[in-house]
Amino acid sequence: MTVEIPTGKPLKLLHTLYSQGKPVTTYTINLKQSDLAKQLNISRQALNVHLRKLRDNGLIRTGRGFIDVTEKGLNLLGISANPAFVFIKVSPLQRGEAYQHLLKFPIERIFRVAGDMDAILVVEQRKLDEALKKLTAVKGIQDTKSYVTIQTLK
């Protein structure tokens, strides 16, 4: 699937949306509502009633083929929108194997980076202890530094 690169007004609109937007944390589920209803063992109509309540309270956003759990919804679930960051130094000879292990961790995102560290894990604060304990078992990890965010400023 190729993406058409916008020009003119569409490109200006995209820039405007980006510049006026703010980064937020959401969890997107790309799932048909009929499939979700089957998973929950309820009718499609019952699912719509429940989704409408969640949407009206700002806990989710819905669209064709997706459902977003919003920051407000995450907060209700006790999930912080302010993550923890774990900076990791890995032995050069064991990076590939170490990265494969990290992909199985309870993490939100992982970035390979250049500099004095090799990777940055973005971890939900309540899963930080679990992630750090699992890191000790990964062969090749030489050093870690953890930072817990307290507030999103922008």
C-alpha cells in the first residue's frame, strides 16, 4: 500500500493539525466491533451501548475499525500516562540476542539509540520493577539507568 504524499492545502492542513495538536498517550485497538463483541460473548448491540457510555465519558474514541483508550481511560484503569524510561547499555557482541529478549518484556516501546547507551525502554510505571528484574537475566546487559517521570510539561 503506497501513501500519497499530500501537497498544497492538504499538506497545509496536516501541518496545522500537527502544530496545534498535543501529544497524548492512547492505546489503539485495530479490531472490528463484531469481533470484540464475540470476544466478550455479548451481542453487537450490547457492545454499542457500552462503547457509547465509555465514549460519552471521554474514556475511549471510536472509529471505523479502531478503538482508542484515552488518557482519561488509562487513568481510570490506574495506568499512568507518565511512563518510566530505562536506558540500557549492551555488550556489542550480544546486542542482537539482547534486543530479541527485550521485545518480550512488559514495555510500551523500545528504541535503539546512538550514544553512550544502546536502547531506551518506555515502561508503564507500575511495571518498572518487573522490567528491571527481568533485565538482570538478559545476557549482555552491562548497565541500566532508570528515570521515572513525574509530570508531562508539554
